[in-house]
Amino acid sequence: MTVADAHSAAFIAALEAGDLAGVRRAPKAESHTHGPYGGDRDWLAAQTGRDIAPVSTPLSSMDGMHAWTAANIGDLFSGREGRRLGWEAAFVRARRDGLVRVDFGDDVWMISQGVGDARRLFADIEAARVAVCPDMDWTPQLGFSRHCRAEWLERWLAPFLEVGGWRALDLSGDELAQPIEVFAPLYRACGDRGMRLKAHVGEWGTADDVWRAVETLHLHEVQHGIAAADSPAVMKALADAGTVLNVCPTSNLLLGRVTRLEAHPIRRLFDAGVKVTVNSDDALIFGVGVSEEFLALFRAGLFTAPELDLIRRWSLGAG
């Protein structure tokens, strides 16, 4: 039996036994998490004396989530020292969750928020990785906020591209703030640097929005993308293109995008041949890591344990 086969066998057995510790031990990767907001609750409580209890009942909108975050997290991650605290918390959670690779970074606008320049921001995240989990593969990821004007993003992006080292790009925020075409020139600039291109789309919008974003921005991956399940044609196009959807089931549930986990569209996407991964989105807000997400999907009867192992291996670039 190969090492990979042994990991698969152990992961499947842990799921079937309801063994969260065993699920955590299996190697996993996460491609959809938001840095400090993916931090470890217990570690942060020990460091700060603040116990941040996660969302417990569904919120009705992104505005509701922002209000919850302001009330419960506030300015904990503000400024350079706050950001450093957040990065360490994120890597602590990733290590505890059994992640061997994690994709995250920060929004380009943060260089205007007292966290240092592009070089310093990269160095601070890397220092947190080395301090907490030096063997973990970190994919440095830049972010754009969809409400920001293109000329602002271009100005903030320039020093990051000059410094280099960033390997992925994501677009998040209000899907309806601006047409996706606004961001095409910026995505071209990052694609020309060999960056892996992602965007949040199809969490609140439509299936057509998902495919338009993939075509317009030349996306490799879609964050959420669950609206694609409403269109067989879009699902086929995503499957044919090999576009990966990084899905966050508990986030979708607690933001009211699905009424119950048992009806989550990730199953329809999987059955249509779309490659999906399982992610936490904001572990500190929603109270679950990747391991809990896998176990919840199994308990909900959405997937068999071998199917979830295939999804786990997809996240690692295998399978």
C-alpha cells in the first residue's frame, strides 16, 4: 500500500467512525479561506482573552455578516500587529486541521491601512508561517474588493507585482457592486505573471454570472459558484473546462444560501462532473474547519466516504 493509499484508507475509516481527530490527521488543502478570519478560536482566546463565539443562527445577507463581524471581532486584526496576530491564528488553525497547503493572503488595499508596504506584508505572513508550521505549503494570494474602483485597485496592485512572489488572485465582496468586465484588465496583468486566477461568484448571483466570470477573467477556480447547479449547460461548461469550484457548505448554510445541508447543490455539481473542493471560508466566523466540513457532508448523507476522499485528493491536486 502506498502512503497515499494509506491516507485514503485512514480518512475513509475516520469518516465512517465519526472520528474528527482521525479526519484531521488526513492531509488536506484549503483554497477558500480569508486569512485572519480563518483563525483558531482557542488560540486567539489564549492570546487575547477574547473568546469569539461563531455564528449560531443563519444570517440574512452579507451586510448581516459584516455587522456580526464588526460586533464580535471588531478591530482585533487592525494595523500591523493585529494582522500579525491574525496570520498566526490562521496558520495555527490550518495546522490543527491537517492542512498541508493553504491559499490565502490579503487585499491589495491593506497597504493603505497601516500594515506596511507590499514587501513587508508578504514578509509578515511568511514569518507567521515559519513560526507556526514551517513545513506547510502556503500559496500567497492577493485579493481585490469588488466595490473598489479599477483605478484604485491598479494603483494598489502595482507594488505587489513589482515585489513578486504572489501566486494567486481572488475577487470578493458584493457580487452586484460592479460588472465583472471592470476587472478584466487587472486579471490579465496578474495572469501574465503566472498567477492562479480565482473570483467569488455564484454565491449570490446566477449560473450565467458564474460562466461569464470564468470566460471574462479566464478563471482557473471559482470561490463558491454554487448557483452553477441551476444550469446543466453551465455545469457542463465548467466540467469540460476543468474549472474547480471551491465550495464552503457551512458558510452557505449560515448565510442563507441553502436551507439545509442535506439539500446543498455541491452534490449536483459533483454528479455533473464539476471538480469541487471543500473549504471553510471563515472558520472563526462560521465555527468549522475543513475537517468538520467533510464530516458534516458525510453525516448529511450527501456523499459516501470514498467520494469525499476523492474530493480531498482533488484539493491536493490528485485523484
